[in-house]
Amino acid sequence: MINGDDFAISIRQSRRLKWGERAIQLFMISCSLVAVAVTIGIVFSLVFESYRFFQFVPVYDFLFGLEWSPQTAIREDQVGANGSFGAIPLITGTLLISAIAMAVATPLGLASAIYLAEYAGKRTRDVVKPVLEILAGIPTVVYGFFAALMIAPFIRMTGTDMGLEVASESALAAGLAMGIMIVPLISSLSDDVINAVPQSLRDASLGLGATHSETIRRVILPAATPGIAGSLLLATSTAIGETMIVVMAAGLAANLTANPLEAVTTITAQIVSLLTGDQEFDSAKTLSAFALGLLLFCITLLLNVAALKIVKHYREQYD
Amino acid sequence: MTDSFTQLTPELRRRHRAEFRFQWAGRLAILIAIGFLVVMVSSIAVLGVGALQQTHIKLNVFLDPAQIDTNSLKEADYGRLVKSALKARFPDVSKRRDRRKLYGLISSEAAFTLREKVVQDPSLVGKTLKLWVIASDDVDMLIKGHVSSGAAGGEHRISDMEMRWIDEFRKSGDIETRFNSRFFWSGDSREPELAGIMSALMGSVFSLLVCFALSFPVGIMAAIYLEEFAPKNRWNDLIEVNINNLAAVPSIVFGLLGLAVFLNTFGLPRSSPLVGGMVLALMTLPTIIIASRAALRAVPPSIREAALGIGASPIQSTFHHVAPLALPGMLTGAIIGMARALGETAPLLMIGMVAFIVDVPTSFVEPATALPVQIFLWADSPERAFLEKTSAAIIVLLVFLVLMNIAAIVIRRKFENRF
Amino acid sequence: MSTPELKQQVYAENHAEAQAIHPIISARNVSVFYGENKALNDLSLDVPANQVTSLIGPSGCGKTTFLRCLNRMNDLIDICRVEGEILVADQDIYDPAVDVVTLRAHVGMVFQKANPFPKSIFENVAYGLRIHGLTNSKSELEGRVEHSLKRAGLWAEVSDRLDHSGTGLSGGQQQRLCIARTIAVEPRVILMDETCSALDPIATAKIEELMDELREKFTIIIVTHSMHQAARVSQHTAFFHMGELVEHGRTEQIFTSPRDKRTESYITGRIG
């Protein structure tokens, strides 16, 4: 038995113990703030270095310039000493490759998701889903190697047979490999979304004598559209930020073109080429990588925020 | 409307055909995706498996006492001895250019192999030593059948004359392929026949150790706070949105952060696994937090109620009861995050882990490279033999990834369905 | 009298009566299994056309299972297996030659929970017409939608907002929208699975009224938990208990002079 005094003491002791707990709690809070610090760090370092870059090159020239040839003067009086830092060819190149990737990944990913969610038996699903996930787990450097080694020569050979002129490093090769890489991203997110459509809607449609595919196309997909759109946005953002595949398979030629058979370059590939090898830190050439990084960060952030909002909203709708 | 349920009108037939096509579109999509995977992995495996074998050539080296000073065994010109052995084998080669080609049949490593033998056993001096040495990459490719013999021309590096020499070695059984253990334990080299993955592998190991040591504790602490303690308010919502967005930031941006902050501001050593691991840790953190929160959410509330009900404080309830139960799930998430970090290349390029590293790194602050970066570097090399090495390195990388994922699955299987 | 004998006798009587008005559905020796579990045991039942037949019994007695057999909605459940014979308009619907899509167009279903599609009211009703290609022109389609909504007693309430979402209606309206959607394709039989269980008494009364009007054109089979509802709307009643069809007959007969003890207990509220 505890008497009144003992009880009071034990309460006081437990209050003293709380100091330790307070410390643990503070530690936990600071750990969760690390994530915020990382974001702030990213924004701050990108903005700061970009600001220094924009003292060499006006923002307008960077965002709307049509020519990209980052030179740094070796001698002061060299011809074309300043180079040109117009990001438009890089942006169009990035968009071209991402568009090819999405054109490959969207039908494949959606069709796989629909099949897995609606038709496949449990056993098929248990086998096929992890196998598809492997595609997302393979390092992108492997896709880059494969695209440069196999896909690009294959496209070139096929194209030449058909009388087309194909560059040895074409946007198509990089886009194809990237498309396959993001198939599992689209399929697994869309699979979740399709599964979240209530069974009662399926029953209603099937009960009226619709075939399964009519039910899917006319009832389930329209109901799942917002969620699927979210997954496609997320996949696009991944494609835009993907680096190694384009570095290895798309090349560095900053062509302003919409022809998928030509070589194009992307924001990420240029960042890599600007920052690997010899570099002097304060040159416009080196700093331009950060401006490109800021551009990339802004584009992907917009897509991600939109995608996460849509998906969240969609989840709440059927919860 | 039909009168019978068995009678198929043309309209119904059309609908059933559409159904059939729709199902097959799904199957086809899956087959294409999996087919691509199979083609990619198997073609790389076929290319890479050759790197497990290395061509060796047998030479009869006369250890001429006139050439070797027994007092300083290490100093002798073993390269010349090897060359003499080759000259002795093919005495009719007289032109200087041809001789150089002849010497090119074997790797420059041969002289070092010979030196080691002699230093180990000085009594060999004066005798003729039968020595297997590593053949050059061109010979290696020829023996493995990757370069077609006979056809002369610009694209082949093997001339008819060299073919004749190699045939002669072949006839006398002095050329053979052996298991290439060197590939696994040596560092990078400009010579494809000598290049190995150990330096890159150790670079990856050191980076991942740093990455795990930083991201795991911080990640699970953040997850515990957000899941168990954080009050639902705007500030914590912001942290949550922030983590979700961070998970989708392109990896190269983390590399830029590392370059600007860790290298240029803090002045940490460039190209080191320490910085590489720090960058990877920042990248992995959101993955670990999200996975750990899911693991915590899977612990039933009854466990918390039971602990709180017998007078445990919320901190005690969490750290004594809830967190241990969620640990396997957290660990699974961490391993999957580590696997992704292992395959990551782009951010490491930003912080200079893209160097030519011959020596195997032994600490966190030496310049190093990582396995995927090594793949990237080799993939860029023009020699045919590096194609084989690149593929083999990819296989090694994939084997590690598979092992990590199996570990994650085993942990999950072992601990799931306990509640 | 022992149960099998009683069963036979009841069946014979009922069969004779149903034959007189020609049954649209007749089930012969139907058993249903979910994996190893037998959900329905050797059931035989004739359902007369243009009448309301209600299936009553305690939860888990197999009445919904039986209902879902009648348009093969049970096909959607992988582990479900049906034995015996179910004839709809003299055609065995489990015959491999039977086309499920056509069958379901003839045997429509309204579910326990109102499940309008997240589309406009108009599109909800037009859906079945469109997929079956039942109308040739836009005006015909509009006409059939209006007609169906009128027959479901919903037209007056929604005619001015056909383009609004079907999910925005009240529960009772949603359920009537589902009925309109079902009758738009002109099925012969409408299956209603506890259609009113989630509705308030006024909405329920409306739907019950509707059933009585609809039976002129359609055969209706309802599953209900409410004996009052069964007594109010149906001409025939079948009582299920633990996967057995205990007895069935005219509703007055079942409610006033049940032959089986279990029926009596259920009706008087002692089991259920």
C-alpha cells in the first residue's frame, strides 16, 4: 500500500522524469525538421547560386533564349567569350523526351493496371505486380546503358531501312527506355486508384448487362480519372527529372527540334555535363547549372504539388 | 432485344469482340513491359558473363642472371625479360613495329606478375620459368569470339600477323581462359583486362554506411514524432506536405545541394564517400519516413491503450511497445531506401565521385567512386572489352539489389501478421 | 410430417399453382457453394410472372445468394459454384451457351445500397440504353429516359435538373433513380435486394407503391428483412432458413397459416 506521502513523492518523481522525455521529444521534433531544412537548403542554395548566375546573364535571356552553348572564355578577348545561355532548346528537349516517355508509359501502364485490378486472378496479380515493380527498381544507369547500346542502334537501323535519317543518339531511344522505366509508377498508382472505385458501381453496371470492358470504360475509368491524372502527373515529373538515361542515350547537342529521331539534350543532361570535369567555380558556365537546377526544381515541384493534391482529394472522395 | 439468352445478335458479337480485345490489350501491355525487362536483363547478362573469364598466355621466361641483380630483385627490368621471352618464341619477327605488336599480345601486368614470383623465390634466377600471364584485352576479345578473326580492316584491332601468333599459342596449348578473380578484387584501370570493381564497390559500401547511419535514426525519429506525437496543426501539415514533395524531387537536385552546401560552404572533401553518403541520406530520408510511418500505423491502437492503461507515459508507450513492433517494417523501408541509394548515380556525379580510382578506398574521406558511377564511366569507354566489364558490373549491382530486396521481403514475411 | 415429405408436398402444391399462371423463373434442386461452404441446399422454387415475390428469412439464410443466382451476379465471386438448374423463360441460365450480358439485360437488379453512377441523372438512366444500343436517335433516347423516370415516379422531382449528378439526390431518390435505370432496358424480371433497407418510411412507401405499379409489366422478386414489407407488397412469399427453402406459397397463406414451425417462429418474431 502507498500512503498519501509516497503517492505525492512518486508523482513528483515522475515529473522529474519528464525532463528526459522532453529532451527525447525535442530530439524527435528536430529530426522531423531535418526534412524541412533540406527543402530550405535546396531552395536557398539554388536561388543563391542562380542569383549569381543572373548577374552574368539576364533572366530574360536565360528563360527565352533560343541558343544554348555554354562557353567560358579561356582568354579575355576570345570570340564568343560569353557563350549563350538560352534554356529554350533544353526545355523543349526535356519536354520532347518526357512526351515520348509518357506516350510509351501511359498506355502500357494504364492497360497493365486495368488488367491487374479488374481481370487478373489473385495468383497472376501476386506474380505480375512484383515483376513489374522490378522495372522501377533497376538503376537508371542500367537503362541508360541499354538504351545507348541496344535501343539506339536498333532505332537507327530500322529508321535507315525505312529511309529516315536517325541520329546515333536520338530522343526516341532515351524516351523509350524512360517510358518503360515509369510503367510501374503509373501502373501501381492507377491500380490503387481503380481498386478504390466502390464495388457497388461495378455491380450496378454489370447488373444492367454491361460487359466487363464497358463497365471499365464507361463507369470505372471516368470515376477514377482524377486519381489517374494524378499518377500521370507524378510520372511526368519523374520523367522530367530523370538524368542518367538522357546523359547516356540522348546526348548533349542542344538542338531546337521536335523530331524524335534527332539528338536533343535535356536540363538534367546539361547540369551533369556542366558540373563534371574541370570547372572554375565562379564562371557563368558553372553557375548556369544551378539556374538549370532551379528551373528543374520549380517545374517538378509544380507537377508534384498538383499531383499530390489531386490524389489526396480523390482518396477523400471515396474514403 | 433478343428473345433467347443464347442467341447472339451481331451487336452482341461486336460487344463481345470488344471485350476480348480489351482484355488482350491489358495482357499485351504486361507482356511488353515484362518482355522488355527480360530482354534487357538477359542481354546484359549474356554480355557480362564473359567478364568472369580472362584469357591467359603461357610464356617460358628465362630469368637471365645478367639482367637481375640478386641484391635488388625488385629493381630489375622484368618487362624486358617478358619481351625477350616473346621474342624467343617468335624469333622471325624482326621489324620494330611488328615487335611492338607482339609485345602487345600480353598485358603490361605480366612484368609485375613476374617480379612477384622472383621476389618470392629468388632461387628462380637463372632458370627458365613457365609463367601464365594475362593476355591483352584485344586477344581476350578474340579468344572469346567477340572479334571475328581474319577480316582485316579499320574496325578490327587484330591483324593477320597477330592472328598467326595467337594460332600458334593455341596449337601448343599455351593460351587458355581462366576464372577472372581479378575483376572482383582489383580497382579500376585504363587497361580493360586489368580493370576491376573493388574500388567502386568499396566506395558504394562506405557511402551506404554513411547514408544508413544518418538517414535511419533521423528518419524513424521523425516518423515516430509525426505519427505518434505531432498535434494536428498547420505547422505539422506543412512538414508532411514537405516530406511528400521531397520524395518526388529529382535526385540530381540533391546532388546540387550537396555541391553547394557540403562542398562549397562546409568545405568537406570532394569525391569522398562521406559527402556521397550525406547526399544519399538526404535523398533517402523521405522514403524512410514514409515507410516508417506506415509501419507505425499498422501497430494496433490496443497496444498503445494497453501501455497507457498501466501508467506508461506516451514516450514510454511509444519506445517500449509501439516502436519495437514497428521496427521490422521500418527496417524493410530502410533497406528498400538503401537499395535505391545504391543504384543512384546522378547526385554522385555532382559531388565529384566520378574520378578514376585505382586503389581501393579504405576510409570515408578518400576520393572514391561508386558502383553505378563506375558503370557509367566504363559505358563511356570505347574498348570492346569494357562493354563486357560494364555488363558484368551491372550484373554485380543487380545481384546486390536483389539481395537487399530479398532481405527486405524476408524481414517483412517473418514479422507480418503478428497482430 | 417429416421435412422432406413436407417439402415435396409444398412444392407440388405451389408448382401446380405456379404452372397455372406459368412461372417465369423456376429453380430445380439448386445448391450453391462458396468454396467448401454450402450456402444453399437443394432448393426448388417457381416464381410466377407479373407478381411480386418476396424472399424472407433471418440474416445469412441464403436469400440474397439465391437472388444473385438469378442473374448470375454470383459469377463475379471466384469461389462461388452453382449446382442444379435455374430456368428463366424456360431457358437454363447456367447453360454454357447462355450469354450473361443478355441475361442481365433481361433480369435486372436493384441493390441494397443505392449506387448511382457519378454521372448526370440523364446519363444514369441512358447508360443501359446506350450499352445495349436500344435507341436509334437522340430523341428516342430522351423519350425512353423520360418514360423510365416517369415510371419510377422520379420525373416530377428531377425533370428540371437532368444534368445534375445522380449522387446529389437524396437516398430515396437515388434508389428510385437506380430503379429507373434498371427498367429503362425493359427487363422481364427485376431483382431487388433489400432495396428499402437504408431508406426512411416515406421513401420506402414510395418505392413499395412503385413495385405494385411495376408488376403489371415486370416480374419482381424482392429480398427483405421486413415482414411487414413482404406482407404489404408481395403476392408470393418464400421463407428461407439456414440455406434451406423452408416453405413458400401465397403471402396470405404464409403469414396466416404457416405449415412449418420455423416459419411460424420467424413470423411471430421468435427467431430472426
